[in-house]
Amino acid sequence: VQLQASGGGLVQAGESLRLSCTGSGETFSAYNMGWFRQTPGKEREPVAQISWSGATKSYADSVKGRFTISRDNAKNSIYLQMDSLKSEDTAVYYCAADQFGRGYDVWGQGTLVTVSS
């Protein structure tokens, strides 16, 4: 599978953005998926994760109540709706796939989100 993330940009604090990640391949719907982010000098951190069916979701404490992860398996896509953005949300955001239930092993190219205060 290959993943393509999009939707990043420059916004002001308090505004919203929606990230998209589209995957290739016929088995996309079988993968657990996640969004991660990374800022310079820091390790990549998980933001939100969603099970293959969409029934189970989890969020980092820092984004709970502000971000929503979803997926549309018919479109081979996952999304990250980011509301009430803060300057500390500024990062490169990556989508990733867990193909075999052993961890995230396929990564998209990243999309930059910049939140100005």
C-alpha cells in the first residue's frame, strides 16, 4: 500500500483544518490506520488512531475533544478533522497503516500544518 496525505496549510489559532490520507491497494479497509505528527528536534508522536472498521478510535490527550479521526473505506481514505487549533499543533502530520497488526509499517509523505497565534 502507498499513502498520500494532503490538506495541510497555514491557519490562525482557533481555526480548523481537515487532513486527508488516501491509500492504494485493495486491502486498505483491512488496516488499522493512524495520524502522527512531528516537530523539529522531537520524536514523532501519535495523534489519533482508528481501527479497520472505524469502530474503535483513540486520541492523544493533547487533542481530545478538538480532533476527530474518521475513515471511508469505499474511498480508501482516512481523515483528521482538527478544530480549535493551537500554535502547539504546528507540525508535519503523517498518516500510517498497520498492515499486519504488528505496528505501523507504511507511512505517507507528511503534510505541514502551521498554526499562527
